[in-house]
Amino acid sequence: MKVFETLTKKQKNKNFKSSKEYRFFTKNRLMLDAFPMYRFLSSARRDFDVIRANVIIRSLINKKKIEEAVFLALSTKKTFKEKEGSAFLIKFIREKIVNLPFAVVNNMRVYVPIFNLTINKIYSEDFEKLLVEPYSHLLHKFETLVLDPFENYHFALYESLFTNFIKIYEDELLIALFHYDFQTIYFVNKQGRLQTKIALFDKFIKRPDFHHLLSRLEPVVKAYVNFDKKGLLNALVEQELISSRLIERLRRKEQTFRSFLRHKIE
């Protein structure tokens, strides 16, 4: 029984392609074509892949805006070469990038997660290094330095300002995230890959109830991480996240399939 696939198909409000997330993606997706590692995401069709693509796109936009802020600082009367110039440079740039998304890793702001932590230190603290060799190559020739940000930064990236996720649960191997726009729970593994998603509010629910939603998701997530399939289905119904009508349909299909298997074996 493909429970989670059925929930996705039967979801009531499928507003993925009208979402801000998808519109941002379609506007900027061609930026990914310059990088062999990310190129496959430029043609993403599934919601989670679009979210991942947008993290990389936002990283590239951050990179450019930080570099622009560095050169803007140099164009002012004060420069980092003058007395207290380095402090001025840091203050000036941080004021310019205050609204940029970032993740926090080892107590450091990571603005460009397509790079490792050493390079990110330049983009978050040591801005003046972008003006001297060999770091100045980061301005234009950096394609060979990019990495898989999801595998490298794991859960920190998904619960950062690069996404619109809300964390519900986390352990050493798994993180559970909720996306309000997509009305979906996402379970992501340590490699930063999607393990399962649970689409909520099927078409048989006439008036979805969004009150106290996060607390209502907790028993669903708890049942999932405990491999309690029966408890998960019960929690979805009890918390009014999935209709009893759809759950009963799924249960009947599973019983029919099991009966078919027993008949074939006999």
C-alpha cells in the first residue's frame, strides 16, 4: 500500500505551482545551469527538489550581493586600508546584507553554503580577503569549489532562513519539517535527502482546520519515527489532518492486497 503517494494525489489544495517558492524558482532556475553538480535541479518538478534548488539559488544571490557590498564599501571615502578601516568594512557590509538568509554552523553565519566553512568565513567575517590573491578568484572562477550543501551542512541548512520550513522533530538520523504553503510534512535524512513526505488535508475534508497545527503534527511525527504505521494513520485522523474516509479506503485496499497475496501463495 503506497500510503504517502496516495495522500499526495488526494491532497485538497495543490497550490505548489502558484506558490512564491515555485515562482522564485522559475524566475532564477537558469542560474543553476552553469554548475554541473546542480544542473539537474534547474528542471526540478517536485516540490522538495524545487526547495533544494532555491537554497542554491539564494546562495548564489548572497554571494553576489556580499561581493557588491565589499566593492561599494571601497567606493566610499573611507576604505579598509585606513585606520580602523577593517572594522568599518565589516560594519558597512553587515549593514548591507542584514536581510540576506543564512544558516548557523559552529556559531558562524553561513551565507554561501555551496562553499565550505573556510570560504564561508571570508563571506561572513574576513571580507577584505576577497580583494587579494588567491581569494579574489572567488569573484569569477569558483565553479570547481562548489559542493553539495545539503550533504555538507545537513539539518542546519533545512532549518535556516534559506527555507520556509518549520522544524518539528530532530534526532541524529532524521529531521521532520513542516511547510505551511505546501501543507506537507517532510522527513529528511542525514544526507540531506528526502525520505518521506506526508501531504495533509485531503479532498474529503470540507473545511480544513489550521488551528494549533504544529502541536497536532507531533503525534504523527512520533508514530512515524517509531515505525508505528497503525498509530500514524490513527493520529492523522484523530488530529483531523486526513479524513477518516480516505484512511478507511487505504486500509481496505491493504486488506484486499494481503488477501490476494495469501491466495497466490496457497
